[in-house]
Amino acid sequence: TLFSSINGAFGVFYELNNHITRLTYSGSYRAPHLSELFSDGLHHGTMRYEIGNVNLDIEKSHQIDFKYQWNNEHVGFVINPFIQFVNDFIAINPTDSFYVNTYRIYDYVQFNNVQISGCEVNFHYHPHFMHNLHIEQSYAFINTLNKDNNLFLARTPSNKIKTILNLDLISYHLPVGMKRISVYHLYSFAQEHVSLYETNSSAYDILNIELLLNPFKKTSLVFGVNNVFNKEYVPHLSRVKEIAQGVPNPGRSFNISLKYDF
């Protein structure tokens, strides 16, 4: 079988003072993978039974995205919406059947017309009254639609808000060379836009904290705590979320990293 196609991209870019805008069109294609064509058995890495489709054809897409960016000495802002139209979209879809009454059967299928749209917004704040503090926040949104049946696509990521706070501690002259403390927070919205036979996912939020020290010259020491509040959560894209009502991600964990620059 021969898979061939043409892809390309072009765009326009404009900058005025601190304002930057960009509009881009891109066309691309993707040939089916061997596993999508010939799978027929239990996938032990995902605990599901997958059935390939030897009749899959090339997947072709057209995307338009727009980017606007503005920043000054203390504030930065970026917004990046996009829309993508995909013909002959290759997807792996859950079915209502099970292998040995345990493992759900998934079929590789092809949809004629799929629309994927979304937007990412980033905000960076560096307050004038506290030059050693940086606050970054981003919001990622994505929506999928199979226009063949007006249903959502399986395995569509949930919308997320990420917040990062970095505080430079050097100016405070703290003991053991405390250099920076970072706080990372993620809020994942519930995902209820699911395909047929796909399960919903609940909302969750996690908090990570990291402390960077320079106790000696050329030496950096990092102490970190992930999932500080020991939240139990199962991401929507987890490949094992249907096993035993969902295998949760790791709970609270601690890490230490020591580096020396020669």
C-alpha cells in the first residue's frame, strides 16, 4: 500500500510596539500506524483489547490558528485560539463489548469529518512593588466534534488551569543559600464531553512545591513535594482509568536533587 500526500503552511506576522499578531494556515497528513492497521489482541500496557482496521486511509487536516501577544515591563499576555478540520480522522473507539468479561474492546475506525477547536491563554505578572515575584497562569481549552454523528471524540483532554508562582529568595539572605521557592497548582475540570461507551472523569486539583538552595559554590540542592495534599485523582487521558473504577495517579511524594557544576 502506498500512502502519499502534500502538506505545507503559510502565515502573516505583524508587530507594532509591544503588540504581536500572527495568523497561520497549515495543512498536513498522517498515514495510519502499523498498530492501527493490524492490532488484534489484548494490549497489556492499557489493559484493553484493540482491533485494527486494514482499510484505514491517510488522515488529512487543515488548521487555522491566531496568536496575539502583548507585554510590558510587568505584565505579559498571550491568547492563541485555533480550529482544525480533519478528513478521514483515525480514532480508537470504545465499544460495548468485553474480552473475557474484563477488558473493553476498542476498534480503530475512521471518521469522514472531524472538527477540533480550542484556545490557550497565558498571563504573566511581575509586580512592580515586588520584583522577585513572578506569577504565571494559563488556561487551556479544547473541544472536539465528530460531524458524522455530532458526538464528541473519545479521549478528549479536559480543560485545565495552571498557576505557577516563583519567589526569588536571594535578596533576603536566608540561611543555607535559599535561592527560590516555586509553587505549582493544576486544576483539571471534569470531562463530561465523552463518546459513546466512554466514562466521564471528575474534576481534581493538585499542588506541588519546590525549594532551591545553593548551600555551597557550584552546588544546587532541590527539595520538592508533589501532590502536597495527597489528592486521589484519575486523569481523563489515563490509559488505565477503567480498571477497577480507575487506577489513581501517585499520591504525595518527596524528591531531593543534588547537582554539582564542575
